[in-house]
Amino acid sequence: MLFDDNPGMRENIRLEKLGRKPEADALRDAFVQDVLAAVSSGEDHCSCTAACPYHGRCLECVAIHRGHRDHLPDCLKPIVL
């Protein structure tokens, strides 16, 4: 599945800006279901290139980075830099 820059999520943003919340929410929810299915099937969706024992375990990875407030996970840097 295409995780980063997902076309459905880009459409979600467009619809939200147009005030079409129910349609936007449906796209968001479908994306989340696709992510959960990819994770549960073992698909490698993680764009991080760092050698890390938390590769693909986003919740734990982000929690660790938030805990030490030192830097962003590599996968989030393109969003903010």
C-alpha cells in the first residue's frame, strides 16, 4: 500500500477544505483500515532507513521520540523539513 503521500488522503484534505466532511471522513477511515491491514499482514510500510528495533512499529517509535523530545523519527522529517 502507498503509505506516504497517499492519493486518498490527499483527496481527504481537498474534501475537508470544501466542507464535505462525511466524504472526507470515509476516505480517512478507509485509509486507516488499509494501514491496519498492511501492518497485520506483515507488509513493510515503514519508510525509515535507520537501523532500529522499532522499524514498522510506529506507535512505539513515535512514543519513544516524544518521550525524549530530541528529534523526529526519520519518517516524519520530510513532512516538516
